[in-house]
Amino acid sequence: MSVQTWTWLLVGITFALYFGIAIWARAGSTKEFYVAGGGVSPLANGMATAADWMSAASFISMAGIISFAGYDGSVYLMGWTGGYVLLALLLAPYLRKFGKFTVPDFIGDRYYSNTARTVAVICALIVSFTYVAGQMRGVGIVFSQFLQVDINLGVIIGMAVVLTFALLGGMKGITYTQVAQYCVLIFAFMVPAFFISMQMTGNIIPQIGMGGSVEGGEFLLDKLDKLHTQLGFNEYTSGTKSTWDVFAITLALMTGTAGLPHVIVRFFTVPKVKDARKSAGYALLLIAILYTTAPAIAVFSRTNLIETVSNQSYTDIPEWFKNWENTGLIAWADKNGDGKIQYVAGSALEGKKPVYTEARGTYGERMISNANTAQNELYVDRDIMVLANPEIANLPNWVIALVAAGGLAAALSTAAGLLLVISTSISHDLIKKQIKPDISDKAELTAARIAIFVAILIAGYFGINPPGFVAAVVALAFGLAAASFFPAIILGIFDKRMNSQGAISGMVVGIVLMLFYMMKFKLDMFGGGTSDEWWFGTSPEGFGTIAMCVNIVISVVVSRLTPAPPQDVQDMVESIRIPSGAGEASDH
């Protein structure tokens, strides 16, 4: 069967499974909608957490970034895995014992202030919308290639799918859907890795194959280093980022992880605190399978890309190249007229994306109107590397289709979790807790579903008009979470003296500072500053660390200059650090 037939078949089967689960597990109460009734087993919750955590950024984009950035891409591996450990060990058990299933709910009660709750809701919405934009973009990329539709139509199809099972099941439906999605995404990620590792190095285990030898006895990484230097790139195994920026990005990703509301809420879906710890352990093991494989896939795909494309005649180029060319995610401009693809260091375009014309070139290539005069003739979007990898390696059609199903599972599972955070922030933390405290259970559930519908429309817009490739967008969401939530949560647990004035001041300054820096250096309408203008040599992805530090300093200073929290709040903070007893998640 053709790739497209296999894709329709596998995607159709997996989607039918997701819809079936959503119908079976549809929520009938706010508790089921918000925290799946609080009765999920630790293993199931661990799988759901892993799927929630491993978004399109992990599945599609992380290996793509590493394949181009090489050593510098390791910040994503260190930051995201380290952040999950930080969350599981330092925050999750205490938040679970506190008994509040949303971050704004924790902040509102801990800081005895509806103003603090409102600020937290605003921060949760900003973080979640930034994050979900990357997921919807990932969905669009997968659909555009494998189902042969426009990338924007792909985003719209993804919106409809997520909306269906999020509206029906809430957290209950999403949890069990994510268990299935974890199985799909990890199988889809590992199968091509096994094939390609065996093909290139003779070792079926990709983590070992990455450090193994290729034909001729040369180490694969040594070969890739030579290919890079021959084409004018830096050595693959050498870094170009400053030590400070590596540290800043890693810390921003770590602390941003610990402040991500859609991951924190997962620890309220299990019956007890002990189960929350267990599910965190399971999730970490399940996440490690993909995260230790991603660097290997990056090495395999980068090597295969260079060997199959660089200095090749366009008339002899593999079919996969022409297939992806039609999506606009890879482009070639024959600047010297020799009919060969010259791939060397440097940008091939004026601007960030190719602008295609209706005309075809001498060799049948798609013509682009914004090619520059640089020597490099090839543009490759980082987000295609994992998805195109099986095609580049000439793997069977069913493997290529399986990767499409896995990419969709990764993007859709996280998008659903984020949409739930958005809806609960509005229906529970804004309407129930502040605007209309006497709202009925049924009316609150209706408000949550309306909020999801509005949220998916906004998310779709950002998916169609994203500020960058998937992992870059997601990294910015982590910076926003680090700048706003992490200090308020960590100080709220471990500093009895922290008061509402300090927390509110810190969150507001932190999120505003991070937003300003993002807009200044990521959006062209605000000037799109260059790396030479970065403050203290800190990239936008790493600036969350600086904004977080500013937040902490302001929070502590303001709290010491203003009255201490009420004694009952200090006693409550003391009690949640005692490891005995644990109640269910409550909404009062």
C-alpha cells in the first residue's frame, strides 16, 4: 500500500480509539471534568502524564533542533528532563496534599487573595496559549504532509479532533485518551529508530548505535563531524552557545516545567499523595525512553540528510525531497545554475520561510522568490526531521505512516491538557471562585465547555500564525511559566513569611518582563532584535531565568516590607510540609 493509504488507515484507527475512549469516559460532574474523579491508578496516570508532557515539541521538534544545533541542542534534554524531576520531587507531593487542582486555586488560597488568583489565571492563560500554539502547529505540519492538505487546513482538522474529546470527557476522557496516545507515540518514535540504527550501525539499540561505527569502521559521530566541517558548519559535537546561555536556557526550562499548570493538575487525578509520587516515577521512566532516543534520531537524520541531498543533482534527488517540497518546509534555489543542491553553512533565503511562485524551474523544482545571494542553496525546516526521517532512510511505507500517527498523538494529547487548563482557569478560578460563587455544578460544567470552545479558536489562530518553529514556541512558554508561577509556588510552599503583596508583585513583574523580552526579540513588528542586542548575552529562550530571579527578589523584598500573612495561613503552610495525611482535591 502507498504511504497515504497506510497513513489514512493508521490515523483512522488511532482516532477511532481516541473518540471511543472519550465517549466511554465522558464526564458527568465537575470533579470528573477537572480531575477525572480522583481515582486514576498510578501507572495509568504515569502514562497519561508522559503523554501530556511529551508534546509535539518532544516528538517532532526536539530531535530536529538537536540535528541542526548538535551539542547546543542538549539544553532541551537537560532542561525538560531535569525540570520534571524537580516537579516530581519538590512540588507535586506538597501541591497534591494542599488539595487544590489548579495553580490559580493554590495561589488564591495560599495568598488569601482574589487579586492573586486573578493574576495567576491571567498567567495560566498566557502560558497555555503560548504552549498550545506550538502543538497546533505540529498538528498542521503532520496533516499537511501525510494527508496532503494545506498546513492551515491541517491545524483546523486538529482543532476539531481535540475539541471533540476535550468537550466530551474533560480530564477523565483526556486521561484515558492520553494513555492510548502514549502507547501510540512511543511505538511510533521507537520503531523507525530501531530500523535506522540497525541500517546504519548494525546495532538495533539506537542509544548504542549513535556511538557505534558505520561501514568502514569510522565512528558515526566522527563521520558527522567531518561532514559538518566540510560544509562549513561547526563540528556537530562542539557547542557555540556561551556557558551562561546554556545555563540560562536549561534553568528556564527546568523551573518552567515545575510551573506548568497542565502537568501539575495531573497529580490530582490519583487517590493519594503516595500514588502521586508513584505516578511521577512511572512517568519519568516512560519519558526517558523517548528522551534518550531523541539524540540518536537527530544524529541519524542529520547524517542521512547531508548524504542524500548535499551536492546531488535535482533530477536524481530522492522522492521524499519533492514530497516535502510541496509543503513549503524544504526548498532549493539553484543559484549557480549547475542543477545540483549546494548545502553549506548560511541562510539560503531573505526572510525566515520560502516564498514560492507558480513557475517551476529548469529541473522541475519549485521556484522561490526570496532566495538571497548566499552560497547555501537549501532551506530545511527543523520540524520535518523526525517526520521525514523514515522516508530519508527509505523505510517501509507503514513505518512512515506510523510516525505520522505518533506525531499527531503527541501534539493532540498535550493540546487537550492545555485546553483543560484554560477552561478550568476560566470556569473554576474566575467564575466559580470570584464572579458567581453560587453557580451550580451543571452551569460550571457548561461554562468550562464554552471556555474550551473559545480557547480552541484562539489556539488555532496561533497555530496558523506561530512566532517560530514548534520547540522554540514551546520553550518560550516554559520561560513564561518560570517567570510567573515557579517563584509563587516554591515560595508559597517553603516560605511562611511570603504574603499576597509579595507574590502578586513578583508574578506581575516577572510575566511582564518576559513578555517584553519575547516580543522585542521574537516578533518582527517590535523590531526583531539580533543576538548582539541580547541582555547579558541571554537568548529569549533563556531569559525566563533572569525574569524568574527578578520575580523572586521582588517577592521576598515586598513581603518583608509588608505585613506577615495571617497566622492560619502560616499554619496551613506548615501543615502541607508534614508527610502524613492527604485529602482529596477539593474546590473550597
